[in-house]
Amino acid sequence: MNEVGEVRSGRRRFLQVGAAAGGGLLIGFILPGCDRKESDRKEPPPEKAVGQAATAVSDRAPGLAPNAFIRIDRQGIVTLVMHKVEMGQGTYTSMPMLIAEELGVDLAKVKLEHAPADNNLYSDPLLGGQVTGGSTSVRGAWKPLREAGAAARAVLVQAAAQQWNVAADTCQVANGVVTHNSGKTAHYGELVDAAAKLTPPKAIALKDPSTYNLIGKKHARLDSPIKVDGSAQFGIDAKLPNMGIAAVAACPIIGGKLKAVDPRKALAIKGVREVIKLESAVAVVADHMWAAKQGLAALEPQWDAGPNANVSTRSIVADMMAKSQGAGAVATDKGNAAKELQSGRKIEAIYEAPFLAHATMEPMNCAVDLRADGCDLYCGTQVPSLAQGAAAKLTGLPLEKVKVHNFYLGGGFGRRLEVDYVMQAVALAKAQAKPGPLKVVWSREEDIQHDMYRPYYVDRIAAKLDDKGYPRAWFHRVTGSSIMSRFAPPAVKNGVDPDAVEGAADLQYSIPELRVEYLRHEPPVPTAFWRGVGPTHNVFVVESFVDELAQAAKQDPVAYRRALLDKSPRLLAVLNLAAEKAGWGKPVAAVAGRKVGRGVSCQFAFGTYMCQIVDVSVGGDGDVKVHRVVCALDCGQAVNPDGIVAQMEGGIVFGLTGALWGEITLDKGRVMQTNFGDYRVMRMNEAPPIEVHIVASRDDPGGIGEPGTAGVAPALCNAIYAATGQRIRKLPVATALKKA
């Protein structure tokens, strides 16, 4: 049975058809969460903002204007003006697949353009701007992109039927060609001008999933060839005529300032143009990166330590521990957990998760061409409109005079949701003695020591067990920084940061009495989203604690979870699938001279149900080796299974890296880690075999980019407990085992 999407302004999802500039067909449509009334707009309407987009779009929905566009030219090439960015997650393959499926074209005929920075057109009301993050790209575009493709198909077929004077339902489409039962054919390029004059049908018939040619089938990444041959352009590759290159050093003490610097030694180095001083940083501008780095090394800046000179990890955690004993804002309250926990058999624990750096493959960078009449930014960013707004504020230019040229991102992981590096680059460009294009590139040391870190969390958790050993009452208090209060304040309601409690407030387990609280604690350390966001610590805490309860009940961890998942059939199904594929209940393969164990974790986050099972061995010195990871997931309809497997593999390796070794520590206001020598990242020879099993489903897609990272830490730690009997309640594993 076909899905039917009725296009109504009441649903705030509608389609407009018109002629593209220079001829051809343009489809304009609304993306969910991004729609604005025309009267709310501060910028030019979309047909101007997109450049080559519509010049004649019919007004089928008064008071609304489209914020997404598909163009089809006279050669039959389909162009999607892409509202999301590509940072390795595969959206530049999966999202074109949605259009190509319904439109009936070869995927190779679909091209992409970055959408311009425009917070009016593309603002997400929850995240507070034009954002790629939260594993939302395919989830948000799943229906509107297919509807737009189907609408384009409908008007193209209608145009052919009118030319041939036949009924539209006697025509078929395949590979960008309309064919009539009589044998007449016309390719899309021949029909676009006529189709642009038509009105799409009120009810859009979407393809029956049983007829999909692309969706659900493995497909190679469209951006792989250019990334392999080196022609793909990242922000760090930006080149402008006579561009200066800046190496920068910010104050090593968080919140400190630049006191003084003598530029003479740096200026004596060949190729150095100038030394620029900012309030809390100093930069050397040169003809090339090597001269800039040499010049920076020659400087001996003096720093004012500021108010955080005595801040350490120890002092931050002590303050958090004290605060975590107070009452928090209520995120979930079912029954009367507090009263239940006053009597009976109670298990309780305190868990801790450390500050973490992003350590993106491509260090932070931004090129700025600042002129009296405008400013152009060249960078990779997850938030182009926020970058645009920050630059406009710093330069005093009107918003429309700031242009963001977005590139592929060499790793985002949440780091490029921030614009601190853009602001620094603009400030340096403004301060140049001789104006001109300037590219600022951070060193790896600068990147790690001046990151915006995944928050430190302290979690207090307790459960009362019934006579069968199952939780009758459950209490969980999360204490940590509120990123949402800074990033998207409207999302924080009644004192609860929804990100900080995700994975804790919406448990899938059947527990009669449940209370989850959130306590905000802001350290002097700047905090930001990290791949997997809130669930990276909540799933660790919840799934580790569920294992503790299973141990207390003297039950098998998988069997224990099965009993608690009687009302979550999808999570139960992935648990059973993972257990089957991992051989749960069978002995773990022995490793000479080492203890072996197997651990499990379940989660529901980002709209995806997942179970991970990890096999480990632990040496006498506490060295942990991960031998195998089995991941089963139900993410709804899989668009590109190949991309899902890749995201699980990458997310799991990223999560294992953080769980095993990830830790940012402070002493005397300084971040102690500097590079991959002391902020360790999993190497290829350390990465385990990873099996990914996807449950076949016709439900709407769930998120993919972050779930793999969020769920692996507890499975790892539960496996270590199975091997050694040591329960890890404080990450990273390496530090916990060393102290033991």
C-alpha cells in the first residue's frame, strides 16, 4: 500500500513548483522545524538567498515560504540545495537517495549544493539555529525529501501526458525517463520547462516500500572518490590570493589574559608578516604555515593567570560532589520512588564521567576575507548561520554582508557546533596592520588545550529491589553542566536540560516507581556537545547499574534485562539478536595469561534501539584488549545499510577510545593533555572486529551518527567486571584499573 502525503498548509508542509533561473524545474518545500512565516523573514526570500533558485514560484500557501529546494535542469541533472553539512556521517549519500528513489532517477544524476547561511530559512527551534547535529539529518528529511521527489515525478509525468494527450496513469518512470504504454519516451530534461508551469497534486503518493530500488539497499558513499583522490576540499584547504597564514597561542590558563609579548624575535624570521595581540591570545601571521609556527615558537608571551589559577580537576569534582547531594529539578517522576527507597533492600552507587576533548581529525581553522563592504568566511562548520551572526556582530557589518563558504568537515563530533574559532579568526583579521585574507589554523596542542569539552558528570543512582531481585523503585540524579542553557535556552524547561538527562529520563525498563533529577553545575571549563551527547554518560551509568542489580539478584545480565523489557518489544528484539550473534551463554575465547569476560548494554536514544555486546581480556597489569563488539540495532527504515554499518563502526571506536583512555584533567587552571601522546586515541591495530546487525523495519528512521558512541562504554565495563570482578564506576578505564 502506498504512503500518501497530503500537502496542506495546516500541516506546515507544502510544495511549490516553478521555473528555475535559466530554465528548468524548481521544487520548493518546507523542512520540519524550519518553517517560518514570510512576515518573520529578515533576509531576502529563498529564491534570492539560494542564488540560482526560483524566480517564479507559485504561491500555493499564502503566508509561508519554502526553505528547501530541488532543481532539475534541461540535461536532467537534479540538484539538492543541502541544508545539512557532511562531516563523515554519510548524509550526502543517504539524503540524495531519498530524492532519487521517489523521483525515479539514477543516483549519479543527483548533485548537491551547500545551502547558504540563513537562520530564518533553516533554523531548528530546538537547537536554536541552522544546525547539523543530534543525529537528526535523515530523521528530519525522511518524509519531506521523498514528498518533494514524488511531487517532481508527478508534474513531470503530467507534462509528458499532456504532450502526448494521454492519461497520466498510463505512464511510468525509470532512470529519469517517462515512458507511455505505447512506447513513447521523454527524458526529464525535455519536460522540465512544461512541468514548471503545472501544479503538483494535492495528495502525493509515495512509493510502496516493497518497490524501493535504492532505499534499504547498500550504496557506496558518493563523496568517497574525491576524498580518496584528494580533490575534496575541507576548510583547512581554503586558499585565497595573497592570504596570510596565522598560528595562534591562547592563554594556557582557562580564563587568563595576555599580559605582554615582545614580537622582535618572531619578526626576524623570514616570511613572518606581523604579530597580532588579542586580549587572551597572540598570533603570528606569515606567508606560510612553517614560518608562522617558527615565529610563534620564538615568542615568549607573558600571561595573566586570572581567576582560575588554582583550579584543578580535584577542586571541580569536590565542588560537584558536594552540590550533587542537593535536590535537583525533576525530569521524570512516576509513583513515589523517594518514599519507596526509604525501606527495603536498596542498592546505590555514585558514577563519574570525565571531561573529554573532541580531537577532530581536522584541527580548528577558518579563513577570513574582511573588507569594508563585506566579510567572507571559509571554513567547515555545523552551524553556518551562527558563524555568520558572530562575524556580523564582531565586524559591525549587516548580516547579509557576511557570506559563509562551507566545506566538508574533517570531523565534527559536536566541536564544530561552536564558533569560538571563527570569532578568533575574525578578530585577528580585524586587527591586521595590513588588511587582507587571513587563514587561522590551530595546532593539535592548541586544539586539545583550548577545546570546549564534554562536561564532567557526577551521577547518584539508587534502586530498591523486590523479592525477585527486580527494581521496584529507581532514583537517578544527574549533576553536570547545562550545554542547552547556552546553546538553545528555550529547550531548558523547569530547570531540566533535556540533553543532560537523555538516556536516563526515558528508560525502557519496566520499573513501577521512577524519579530522575537534574542538578546544574557550571565549572570554569568551557563545555559543549560531544558525539553521543547526554547519552554518552547516562547510558554508561544506567547500564552499568543494571548490571550491578543483576549481580545483586544473582541473575544473568541478559536474562535480567529481558525480564525488564516486557513493554519495549523493539529493544528486547535487538537484545535477543545481539545475544544470539555474540553467543551469549557460551564461554569467551581464552587468551593465554589474561582474564576474559563478556558484557552487554542496551539503549534507546536518538530514536534508535540498540544493544552492544563486548568481549575483552585483561592482563595482570590492568591492560585491556577489546577482542570483539557485536552491535544489533533497530533504527527503523534503513536508508543506506552500508552507511549505517560505517557509522556504527566509527561511533563504537570513538566510544571505546573515550571509555578506555579519554580524560581531560586540569592543574593550576591548565589542561594537562597536549597531543595524542597523552590524549590517547585507538589505533588501527587496537580496533576490534565489529559486527553490525540491522533489524529490518518499515518504521520511520532513527538517528545513526551518535548511538554507537553512546552505548559501548557500559558493555566494555560490564565485560571487565565479568573478567575481573572489578566494577568501574569512574571513567576512563585505564585510570580506574591503574588506581586499583
